[in-house]
Amino acid sequence: MGEFDGKIVLVTGCGRVRGMGRAIAVAFAKGGADVVATDIAPGGTRNESEEGLEETRLGWKGLDSLAGEIQGLGRSALTLVGDVSRAADAERFVAEALTRFGHVDVLVNNAAAPHGADRRLLWEVPEEAWDLVLDVNLKGTFLMSRALIPHMLSRRSGRIINMASVSGKRGTARRGAYTASKFGVIGLTQVMAQELASHGITVHVGRGGAVVVARLVGGHQEDLTNACADQSAEDVFEDGLAVYAQHYNRLAEGSGRIDHECSRGGRGNRLRPQSSPAAVRLTICSAM
């Protein structure tokens, strides 16, 4: 019996081979959950400078490959394509999940806009680049939550995990839109937690620091070998995603604040709390 047997988890932003969405979805499946995985395109979206060479090398087919992984674990998978920043798509995701599985227990708002023209000095950021980041990161979190909350209210049960960032706690140059969106996600999560606590629904922030994923490194794996010299770039990716997903699962169980670092000390030491300079920094906390 897995800890999530009989549970249905909906995770947005799952199409990338090195994405947190994929890692979270697989981790829940390993725990016994059936998974609804979404993205704006079957293979997700790439950062401005990415070519997608790794997906090609690995034969990664986006949501189809993820569904195969989940089914290989003996769990059911439903993959859906659409835009979380559009109300009609958010509502469709929820409706199709409920039609297929009958209920949804956990929502992970993980979808994020790709890096692009927003990564400039603030006065150089085009309006459309600003709007894209705020629409996906913040509005998408609102729309997905709004679409699913009535169902959770009817069951007086549910877990919502909103993806934030250390950039939601302090600003960073050339990250104006991203920082604004993540400050907004943390504030929205606090409001949701207060409004839903009395209904048996908990709402949490997932906050990752230097999480080694495709979004962060832009596909340049060679840069990672200096971050963790005794591990291959492939191992660093996998370690970071595995630890991140493990703690998202703890949030889905309703646990409180968890702080860990993934140390440099090799695969066997990657959960050493508050240790030496880390390849992966994880902070996951309650919004209350």
C-alpha cells in the first residue's frame, strides 16, 4: 500500500524532461496516486536560448513519455494540453479530471512561463513579456485553484501546493516580472490558506532556491559539473528533482515547515539538513 493509494493528483507544467512537474508527478505515482498532468504543449515550453537537444537525445516525447512512466509504475495517467492562464482551459482541466477519476485530492500549481524577454532591466522589458510571466505564474495559479476549490469544498478535503520561489521573498535584478509574480503567489497562498482552513483544505507554498532543472540552467548541463564535482550532471539533475518531489509529497500530506539542503557530499548525503554549500536548496513551508 502506497501513502497516496486512491488519491488523484493534478500537476500543471509537466512536459519537460528535466522539469519539476515531471518529477513531482512521478513521485506521487510512486506513492500510489493516479496523476493528471498538464502543459501548454505536449513537450512544454523552452527558455529563449534552449534548443531542446537533451529531449531529442533522450527520446523524450513530453506528456506522452510522462504518461508511460506513470503507467509503468502501475498507476493511471491523464494528460491534458492547454493554457493555465485561460479560464476556459483551467476549467476544462478540472472537468476532464473529474470525469475520468471522479475526484481530485491534490493540486500542484507548478506551471511557469519560460525565460525570455522578461529577463532584462525593468525599463527594457516589453509589455507582452511582463504579461506572459504574470499571466502564467500568478493568474494561472489563481484560475486553476478557483476551478478546483468548489469540488474540494464539496468534499471538505484537499491539498493545494502553489509553486513560489526565493524570488518571492526578495527581489533580483533582471527578474522583475518573475519576482513580482512569485511575491504575488505567496500572498495569494496566504489568502487561500486563511479562507480554506475551516473547510478542511490546506494550502501551501513550495519554494525552491537553486533547484537544478531545465528552467534554471537553460539546458547547459556542463555548467553543473562545477556545482557538484563528485557527481555527473545527470546525477545532479536527478538528485535535485527527486528531493524536490519528495518534499512536495510531504506537503500534500499536510505537514508544516521543512528545510533541507542537498549537500555536495554525494548521493548518499543529499538530505543532510543545513549542511555545506549546496547544489540544491529546498525550502517548503506552510503559508500560514
